Amino acid sequence: MIIENSGLKGLKSDLAHLDESMEQLGFVRWQWEYYRATYDLKLEDKATGNDYFLRINTRVESGKLESPYAILYVEETYIGRATFPHGLDYNSPVPDSISKTVTGKLAELKSKLTQ
């Protein structure tokens, strides 16, 4: 599911600051190429044992991703339930406990990127 109104879409940051901010919040940059990067945060629902991933897509505005000075902007933010063997179901309902965690993480990230 796309998370609307996160306040992140369109925010810009250099790669070094974005990587550092994401890492501090537990995100990992899994997918990347020269002009885009995807950051994932794995969240476990203790009640059901299901894993959910908060995914943030970014795209390069200037430079190339191999440079820490490249400027990236945030595109869409998604959340999905992990499916076997390695997919995400974006249509699954998200438990309230996971939603609260997601809201907090997105607010922290917005704070880090707007400082």
C-alpha cells in the first residue's frame, strides 16, 4: 500500500546524509543503481509472526549514486507484508502495532531530512 501524506515525498538530500539518516533508523539500502535507490525497514508483527517491509523509493536529481554528493529526492513510500520466497503483498491489511511504528519512523526520517 502506498503511504499517502507521509510528508516525505519530494524531500531532497545528498546521498551521504540520506544513507546515514536511514541507517540510524534501521533502514537498509537494498536495491540501487546509478539513478535510484530503495531503502527497506523490516518490521515483525509479534502477534502473527508476519514480516512487513516499509519501503522508500528515491531518485537522483543530480549526480550519480556512487557519489556521496549526489542529490536524491524521495518518491513513494510503501508498506507490504513479506511473502515467500521474496515478494511483498501491498494489499494485505497492516496491523495497528506496525502502523504506529511506521508512523513514528516516517516522522523521525522527515525530521532528519528537514533539519
